[in-house]
Amino acid sequence: MGRQPSKVGSFMPQFFVSLWGICNCIKKQFIMKNYSPLLLIFGLLFINPHSFAQVLSNGSAAPLFNSKASLAGNEFDFSLKKALAKGPVVLYFYPSAYTGGCDLEAHTFAEFKDKFTAAGATIIGVSADDIQRLKSFSSNPDYCAGKFPVASDSAGKIAAMYGLEVMPPQPGVKDVNGQQVTHGFIPRTTFVINKNDKIIAVFSSKTDHISPDEHVKKSLAIVSEL
């Protein structure tokens, strides 16, 4: 007869596996109990505060800002405070110069600029494009046509003030000129601000499902009634 395997020998490996499992369980419980506050604090350090941002709504005070901007290819410092001192402001955020929807929106604002002026309203476009790119865009006769300024928010700070989260640069995205778009994208959103610094209307292509040119027409309808 063959030799019978030792019951003790077969038991011992299982015993140590079980013991190892129990020790691991105790270790995890100890770490969670004693270090969970530290883990929580450590995690909070890496939370993006903008991920909890809410888009500003009607009745909110419009955050004032200053930014490099361009009008007809000329760089200047835009001040929302100074613009509001003259009357209502249409502040529109758009993803990128020289891209389909943004080009249509800029062209439509330029087309209706005289009517906005008649209503006493200032138009200011804001994107994450750098100022050099906006100098070209602001003077291009097919888009802004030198009729209204566009401001640079390359760091996304102005967008964040209004509760808008900037989408990171997307690999392979090119503009209508075939140039690589390397900056982030601010969601297409328009804020109509009255002369008392209050937001009286907000339009978002994402949530309201409106086309770029509708941002212009809806904004004009509102400022015309002020």
C-alpha cells in the first residue's frame, strides 16, 4: 500500500493561509481607523474645486473681471466694470476661434452689432484662445469684423468665476485653417448682465439646446427691452 499523506502536513499550509488573511484584515481595520482622517484630508487636496461649480443663474451678481482683449486686431485691457458703467453687457463664452459654431456666432454678433449699440449694450466674447490668435479673429471680416472685442481667458479663470468648467485640450482637433487647437474649450454660454451688475439671462447650448446664432438673437431681444 502507498503511504498515506499526513493530515498534519496538509493542514499546516491552509492554517498559515487563514492566519495570513486574518492578519491582513486586522491590519486594514487598524489603518482605516487610525489614518482615515489623514486619507480624507489627503484626498481633498486633489479634488478640483471647479468640479463642484454651479453655473451662475438669473439674479446672481456678475463677477467683475479684467482681461487682455482685442478689437479690430488691436490689443487692450477690457474691464467689465467700465463696460457696465455704460449700460448692459452681453458676455458670451465660446469654445474656440476659427471653428464652425464659434465662427457663425461671431459673424452673427457682428451682423447685429448696430442693433446692440442702439440698445446701449456692449458685446464681449471670451474664449481660452491666446491674445495673438484673437487679434486675428477680431479683425477678420468674416467673423468679428472689427465690430466688437473678444477677450482671452487662457487659464480659464473668468470661466470659473461664472461656474463654467473648461474642457481640456482635445488631441487632433484642428480649426478651419487646419491649425491644431491646443487650448481648452469653454462651453458655449451667454450671460446678459444689466447695468446694476445683475445677471438677467443665461443661455447654454448644452442645456438649452440652442444654436450659436440663437445666442445672439435671444440676447438682442432681451437688451432691446431694457
